[in-house]
Amino acid sequence: MRKSDMRKSWHIFSTDIRKLLVNWVACVIIGGLIILPSLYAWFNIKASWDPYAQTDQIPVGIVNEDVGATVRDDDIHVGDQLVDTLKKNNSFEWHFVNEENAMDRLEYGTIMRQ
């Protein structure tokens, strides 16, 4: 590229910028085209950055109706073992309730409280 070509390019660019600065509508549109995609990206990144960080605030109702079983003369209560494991787990807000309470809360859409 020769110097004269570079000067012509710079002249065209500077003329466009001067014309843009006197036309406020074009400034608003170009400003919007610069800012809106940035805001869109920022909100989407913020919303999906760490979706599992706040799961300890999600209420989950647990109903244990396991009656157990006998296998080879051993009593097995998997439901009780599962409940004991979940009580030690803090990844969700576990609520251990009976079936009637759980169904009432499910029907009326209220948050479970023990």
C-alpha cells in the first residue's frame, strides 16, 4: 500500500467520523450496536456461570415409605440408609416428611418446612 492510498483511507475514515458525530441518531444506533451485545453476553454469562453453587437453597421433599425386605435372612432397609445418607448431605435443602404432608405441599405449591 502506498502512502497516498493510506492518506486517502485516513481521509475517508476521518470524514465518516466527523459526519457521524454531527448526526446524533447515527451515534445512538451505533452506541446501541456496541452496548446491547455486551449486555446480552454479560447477562448470559452471569446466569450460567456456576449453576450448582446455590443448590443448597433448593427445597427437596423426601418421603420414605420403604418397609424393608429380607434377603438371605438379612433385613435390608435401603430407604432408611438413603435417608441417613441424605441427612449428611448439604447439597440441597432436604425436608424429610410423611406422604400426607408432602402431597399437601405439592398440591398447594408451598415450600416444605419440617
